[in-house]
Amino acid sequence: MPSPRESGEPGGRSGKQRDAFFDNAKYMAIVLVAVGHAWAPLKGDSRVLQGLYMLVYAFHMPAFIVISGFFSRTFDARPDRLKRLVTGVVVPYVVFETAYSLFKRFADHTPDQEISLLDPWYLTWFLCALFIWRLTTPVWRLVRWPLPLALGIAVLASVSPAIGDDLDLQRVLQFLPFFVLGLGLKPEHFQLVRRRSVRIASLPVAAAALFVSWWAVPRMKASWFYHRDSAQELGAPWWVGPVMTLALFGCSLALTACFLAWVPGRRTWFTALGAGTLYGYLLHGFLTKGADYRGWLDHAWLHRPLGVLLVTLLAATAVTLLCTRPVRRVFRCVTEPGMKWAFRQDTARPAREREQPTGRGAEHGAARAR
């Protein structure tokens, strides 16, 4: 997957130094994201499907965010990295936040739908969150206990309904520990979860998680896994917020480890698609919402097991196609634009390159790819 960079968001252009494991993980995670969105209109008729939905939502975004944090480790205020942050995160956020708002206005016949860059709608919250997380990366690299501090912030957010919806700060703060955890990980940590013993141990853990999810369906709101509301907004006493934040963090980490244990480390038929997951993430929402607006998922037979299976396969196929190279070529102008015209030339870059130690060309190439 040829690419000059690995940007850390759920996509990025492919590059010569890419690790097949991470591209495989991102592709598998984006398929789960699309499938989860496709299940949302169907899950009310089946306790089993609701359990599967809660299980998937317990780890698919945490896995994405941990990987995003891992690839953000080298972020600083260098001009070239700030430029990539603007072109790879800010510009897509502005474009797709506007596009989704207009899509809802016309496709759903909602003329009063506002276009507000301060209130992320549907999928775009992740780009907003990634921008904030990555800007704060130097701070997390500086403090002595970053993960406990991030967990403390998430706990406080879970009991603070006054935060409101601006920039989807509840999600930004409640998902923050996963990003900070990724910042502190090293390649060898991912090697640990890929051992055969972990893979075997993951099977009973996943089976137990599936049973607990099925058991929790009538007892727990799936909204807890969205991390977009405080405990009070979910109708629970304030003290439930810290308990659920810490409990879900532990559960999500365990399931993320189980997920990563089964991600292949070799190149597969879908490895190249891992470079296009940003495109699959941002574009599949138009298909999901379009089907919902048109009422295509209201047909009774789609709510039966075979119908659910068909919807699952269609969602997985659609997001796979949206990650392919032709789609990336078409939408790169709004998803990863070059925008050289908008930036001053980085005059310090040649000097930095000359200062690179000799004999470390591969490491320097990997760092630039990130």
C-alpha cells in the first residue's frame, strides 16, 4: 500500500513502511463500524442481535482510538505535522460535517437541519475528537501519569451534564483514555497480544462477553457504549458515571485485546484496504442514513435472521468497496488534499533532514510515514 504517510486517523494514504498488522486491524474494525450502524435499525426485534450490537460497540471504536493514539506518538508542533493535521483531519471534518447536514436536510426532508461546525453530527465526531486529542499529544507525553489523569478526566465528564454538545466534548473526554493509552504503547505491546496463548485465552473471554451482553440487554442501555452522555442524562444517579466509566474501560480493553489477538500479521487480500479506512468511515454513513431515510430497512423480512445476515453482508461489502483505491482517488481532494497553496513553505525541513543521523534511513522513513 504505497503511501507517503501514515496519519493515525482511521485511514491515511498508504506507504512503503506500513505494517500489515495495523492495516488489517483498521480494515476489520471499520467493517464492524459499518455493520454496527447497519444493525441499529434492526436490533429492536431480537435480543440476540441487541447483545451482538452491544458487544461490537464495546470495542470497535476503542480499538480504532488505541491505534490512532499509537500512530500519534511522534506528533508535535512541527509545521509539516500541523499541516497534515489540518489537511487530514480539519478539512475532512468541515467538508463532511457540511455534507451530512445537507444530506439530512434534503434526503430526509428536514429543511430546518442546521449546518454547525460546533455540533458534530453522526460520524464526524471522531474527526473532531482526533483533532483535539492530537493537539494535546505533547502534554500527554510530558506528564508523569498520563493514563490515570485521562481516566480522571473521563470520570469527571461522566458526571458533568453541563458540558453540553459543543464539539461533542463528552465523547472527546470519555474516549480520551483509549487515545492516551495508545500514545504509551510500543510495538512490542502489540506483539504480546498476538501470542498463541492470548489467542486461545481470548475465546472464553469473548464467549463470556457475548453471554454478558445478551444478559445485559434488558438491564442496560446501549447508550453507555456511545460515551456521548453523562450518567444523569442517561437517567442514572451521578455515582454510576465513574463506576461505568472504569468498568467499561476495563471491558473495552479486554475485548480490544481479544480482537487484536485474531488480527493477522501477514499481508492478506484486505491489507491494502486498511489504507482507505478513512474513506470507508466517512462515506458509508451516506448509505446507512440513505437507507434509513428511504425506509428500506423497515421491511419485516429484513428483521428476521436471514434478513439481518443479508444486511450484514451488504454493509460489509459496501464499506469494503469504499476503501478501495478508485474511491480513494475520487475523494482524495476532500479527504486528504495537498493544499500547498494554503501553507507557507517549511524552510526548516531541509535542515532537519540534514541533521538526521546516518545509518538510520529506515527509521527516518518510518517516522516520516507516520
